[in-house]
Amino acid sequence: MIKVAPLVLCFLACSAGYAELSSESSIRSTSLTLGHGWACVRELRSLTLSAGEQEVVLEGIPREADLSTLVLHSWRVPIELLECRRQRPVTARQGPDVRWTAGKGFADDSEGRDQSGPVLCRIRSPTDWAGMGVDVSYVMTGFDWSASYQVAVRGDQEDDKEPVSVDLSGLVRIENRTSRSFANADVRLAGGASHDKPDFADGPGFLSLDDESPLADLWREKPKGRQPEFDYQVPHKVDLKACTETDVVLIRTVRTPATRMYTMTAEDFSPASEDRDAPLRKRIVFRNISANRMGIALPPGRVQIYLGSLRGRLLQQAFFERTPVNGTIQIDLGLAEDVRGLRITGKGSDPVAGYFERTFLVVVRNHRETDITCEIDEKPPVILEWDVINATKPFTESGHRLRFNVEIKARTEEIIEYKLRIRQPEL
């Protein structure tokens, strides 16, 4: 019979320097920042450290984690991470007279070994410390999220004198396609301003153009620039089970006060020299503020709009734009045939010193029996450089657009006139 006591004693001696961690008992808190296809994990863990170099074992680091992004940081003492690798999975071999357990060591990632084992880290600490709080952070793959909303508009839709309110319900569906579950985690969502926005482009067709033309760059498809990223805080802690989709309530309000508004956007009204008006769009507007039991940044997503209640008549499906805190949410209720508008291009002056002047008019006709509020988003139909000389109504200018907000009495017509100073192109 073969005796193996010395081998076992040697194995225990080699293992004495490891700080064994339990992913359940040593993790004090977890924070997740979730993007589309990735997640940044930050865990506050308890470590017992000795002065000098040592090895510690981190349990619960999922196989989807990118170990090149692993960072250990303490606010109390400067600890240094020297190296980290997966441990070889522990195997056992038994025979009639021998029981041997494989020792711990670094796995060679190039051999395609199991990447689900604990992470062995070699670190350097300047002091001894029992139960030190250490931030462990890393980036991993396998996450995605999407937001969706339901809006119910309450109140008389025909009589603008009657009060109107909205019920808003929003949730986020989080896809955890990884091998790791996260419990009681603080979650932030990261993404662009228009993720999952439906494509409203025209249908397929053919356009025959000369690719060798000097003007070819005008119709070649331009590469899309990188969208700015925004983050959104989930207002409560979340449990995310492995390989599971989880629906998380983001916001829920009932009978939030709202106002009616009619909007006129330049692109919907071609400038004309004759009287051809078209209907404006009617919208319900409310503020994303704490007084309305809201006040959190809301991510973009698809939205269903109902009239009466969430069990009432489905009016339409649309897209909910990103809304910051204190921002304005607008619900499109469609065209209003009794509020109409048109744009008119007036006469221009003769050029003087390389400039000429031209007058433009925006006309809004309120055929309703009640006063209305109208927002006009005007883009002067000029491709040359211009400046506003004067306007008959106050406006704000942003991004080469003019925005007017006017009150229009019942059964009246409002005419807004503005004059531009336009630079004459040089030949």
C-alpha cells in the first residue's frame, strides 16, 4: 500500500497563502452598467491582505468576463494587481489505495481549458489588513436591453377647454445570456439616443447615376458617425438570473397633468405662392419632473398610445425619444383638420454690397371654437448664408432653425412675418 500523507501535507502548505473568497459571502454590493452586448461589473468585496506579494482567489468571475479588463482598487491603501489567470478546474483521481487531488496553478488559456473556474490573482499590498473593502471591476459580454412604454391619454380629445392627463408605464427588458446571476444589483443602462428605432425609410427602388461624375459624393451613402452614449439609472435594485430575460419597471405614473399643443414643422409644409394650407399636428405635452412623479432620465423605446385608459382604444404605435430630467414629452395624436397652416415666400430686394433681403410668412388658421397654443419649427427655405433682420413674433434660433410659440384665439388667423439678410454667392 502506498502512503500519500507527505503529498497531502505539501499540497496544504502550498495552498496556505491563498485568500479563499466566496462569491456570496464576500461580495458586499454589486453595480452593473449594461450596454448592448456588454456589461461593466463593479463589485465591492472583502479581502484579507498581508504586506508584500501574495495570491488571492476570486470566486464568481463568469467565463464571459474579459480578464484583461480586471481591476482591483481600494480607497484605503494602494494595492497593485500584478497578474491574474483562471485556475485549472479541480479534478480528483481515486484508486484502491490512492486518492490524489490536483493542485492549484495557472491555466494555459491557449489550450482551450475550461474558463469557468475561479480567478487567481497575484497582488502586492503595502500593509496587513483583514476584511479590507476592495472594488473588483471587469467588462463582460452577453447582456442586452430594450425599453418599451404604454401611454394612456385621458380627457375629452375634441374640447381643448377640458383638462387632459396621461398614464405612463415604462419597463426595461434585460437579457442576461451569461452563466452568472446577479442579485440585488444597482443597474445603469447605457446606449445611444435612437437604439431600436424603427426604420422609416422609403421602400426599395432604383436610382441610376454616374459614379464617375464629380458630383458623385452627393449621392454616395455617407458613413454614419458614432452616436453619443447616454446612461439611465434604474430606480431600484434588480435581480438578474443567468440565461434569463427580466422585465424591470422603470416608471409608472397615473393621471399626470398634461397640456394640448399644435405643432407646425417646416418639412411638412412646402413654401408656396398660392393659398394651399395643410393640417397641423396635435400633441399632448407633459414634463418629466419630480412633481409629476417622474424626474428620471428615460431611454428611447417603442411606445403604444391608448385613448381613455391602457385598456381603451389603441390609437397608434410610435417611438419614444430619449427624454432627460426636466425634459418635455410629446405624444402625437395625429393631424388636426381644423387647425391649418401654410408657408409663403415673399419678394426679395435687389442685391447691395453682396447681400439681398427676402421676406417669408408663416400662416396658422385656427378654425376651432377655443384658443390654442401653437409651436412653429421653421427652417427658412434658403441654402445660402443668412441672418434674421426682424420678425413680428419672438423666436429662438438654433441649428439654422427658428422656433415660435404663439397663442392663437378661436376662429382667428395668425400671420408671422420674418425678414432675412442673405449673402449673394460670388462667381
